[in-house]
Amino acid sequence: MIKHFFRLRSLRNDDDFFSKKNAVIHIGAPKAGSSALQRFCNNNNEKLKEFGFYYPEHSMDKNGVSGGHTQIAGRLVKNDIEKAKEKFDEWLSEADRKGLTLLLSAEAFYGKHAEMKEIAGHCNVRIIAYMRNPIDYLIGNHNQGIKRHMSTRRLSYEVDWSLDRSTGHLAGLPLLAWADAFGDKNCCFLPYFSPERGGGSIEASFLKAIGVEQKEISDLCSSSDSPITNRSYVASALELKRLFNTVLADLPSQISHEVDWALQAFSDSASHLRSYRAYDLPEEVRVRLLDRFQTQMSPVIERFPKLSQVWDEKYDFYPDKLENQLDLWEPLNYVSQVAPNILETIKQKAKELRGRGAGGYPFYRLLEVLNIDFHEPYFYNEVLSDQARNVIAQSSAKDADYLREFALALERMGCLRDAFYVIERASEKRPHGKGILRIKERIHKKVLQIEKD
């Protein structure tokens, strides 16, 4: 079979072309539909063979999300080029034995042009990449950081942080390095538009890019199930996960994975909700980002003019602003349905923290979201009572007096474990002080009650 992709490339007059093995490598970019594409190719690898392509199988999680061909890309990330080359050559030989073109996909390839040139430079290689609006890419990275990497940053902070740092990867500058390594004519770089923004099927776009005929594309895409895959968390799910990351940073990794899987499934199915978008940023910030990214991206567009289409998206696509107070109950309820044991573990952890006297706005907000009872913290303009001030002002005051008043102040603030620790120190200084003993007994009862709850 003459492979469609290479037939369309009009390379049959190239004497050297058919003397080499062939590979097509999809490199992302990140946050540009890779998960959906990898799920589609993995589920339809037998059909891809009919089109002339060998797509090695790779693992996927319960939501159909994967890193693609991490058997190679993962080794490159670890700088194990020798092992990566071994796997590439193994798959390349298998494809050649079947008379097929090797087809690979992994976002982790995106920044590894030099390594892939070293690995695949001995064969005919075609590079395919999708690029999205850099502002959406930035927001998608923020989403991903909270989803999978325990980030706690607010979107506004992420934007400010990015404006002070190099963001060439968001503006597509790595694509120029790929073109330098493999040649412009061997690179197919396409604009990506998410389904939420009215983008078409990336599966159909990709099949067209590798040279599959339109009728075959239509037949395969109409008969294949193409569910939403690895959508950015909707805003409420994102804020719930950010709250977990902030307060429960030491959760076991398996618990965090289970939470992610549940919230990913919720977001993929919650078509009535949306994620954060550029329109949610202040206009002044959007203008600064637009100016920055358009300047950075100019050499990319000059070389690959088709990518200018990424700026065609309108930032007022969502005229509705997100509510200032997002409803976290809906994603939490979903977690309770699909992973009740995980949610119970989270609740127990939150109760343990409460028993140890944890405080602060994020912690109290988490308790409220989890419907766990707690004593409302008081707001004090002044922590010391008049009595405490009078005691401290007396020249006759001793260490036990200072410690007693400190313990009482901590008690009023709700820091009961700390209060009990300090009143114990006061008791050591004045073992027979009746007032100190009464305070110690009262605080101890409060601590025991919290631990019991």
C-alpha cells in the first residue's frame, strides 16, 4: 500500500525517500487536544493500519487520558536517550516489517527537538503539531497545575507570575526549533480551537493532516465514539481541587489521583458548566497578554502563516461572567457518588487538622464545604483583654502570670492546643495556682471535645 500521507507529499520522485523508513510524530503542543487525539488513535489503531500507519498501543487512565507514547517521551524527559532510541528503533522496525509508517504522539516531545533529531534523523520524519491561542494555553497550564501538580495559585497570580518570566513556549517558539531540525517542508503546524470555542473535530483534522481521504475520515469519525477527553476542569471543580491542594497538601498521592479522576470525569460530563477563559481576566490584563504574545509569536507566524488563525477567537465568546461565589457542592457531590471512600478519607483528615487547632480562611472554608462543624473564629481588633493588660503592666507580675494571660488570649482565638500547651507551662511555674488549674481544666475539656468530634 502506498501511504496516503506520503503520497500527498509528492515525494515519489525523491530517490532517497523510499530507501528509508518512515515516521510521523505528533508533538502536541500541550493543551491542544492531544489527549482526545491519543485516545482516538489508541482505540482505532487497527483502522489506522488500513490507512498505512502503525500506532503502538499505550496505556490510558479510567477517563481515557494518557501521555501518549511515554515509552519514548518519558525516557527523553529522564535524559535516557539510549533507551528511547532503542524503543523508537524497535517500533520503527515493526512498522517497516508490516509495510507501515510509524505514527507516534506525546506532548512530552514538544521541547525535545534535538533529542528526537538524534533518535529519528536516520529516517523520513514528518512532524505534526497543533497550537492554540497562547492566552488559552496559559490558562490551560494554570488549570493543569492544579489538576495534576498540586498547585495552589489563583489564576490572577499565575498571570502576574507569567508576565515576569519567559513564555516563548506558550507562543510556539519551540515549533521553530523543530522546523530547523527537520525542515519546514516536513512540518505541519495547525491552529487548534477547543470544542468549547466552536472548534471542529481534532480527530478529523489529524487524519486529514496525515493524508487520509475525506470519505474515509467521515466514515471513521461518524462510526467512532469521540467523548470529551481531558477537558480543563470546570471552574467549580478547579476551585475545589485548589482548596484541597491548599489545606491537604500532604494527602497520599493515590488519594490525590482518585480525586483528580473523579473531578476530571465530572468536568468532562458537565456540559452546562465552563472553565476559566481569557474573558474572566480584567481587560487591562488581557491587553497586556495579547501584546506580549503577539510580539513573541510574530516570527512563528511569519514562517508558518496559517498559525495566525489562533488569534481569530473572540475573547467575548462567553458574555456571561462566572459567578463570584462558585458552587463547590456540585463537584463535591459527584466525588461523593463515585468515590465515597476517598471523600470520607478527606473528611477524616480535615477533622484531624481541626483537632490539632488548624485555622485560617482556606481551612475554615474547607470545613464548611465538607459540612464539618467548627467554632466560628472571632475577629479581634485587640487580642489582649483589659485584665491581661493590667496584669502585664504590674511590676509584681511573674512568668506564670504572663503565660496564663497568653493562654487565655490563645483560647479566645480558638487556638486550643496552643492554649493548652501554654497553660501547662504556666502550671509548671505555679503548680498550686487555683486559677491556673481551673483554666487548664477548662481548656483541656475543649481540646478533648474537638478530638471527639
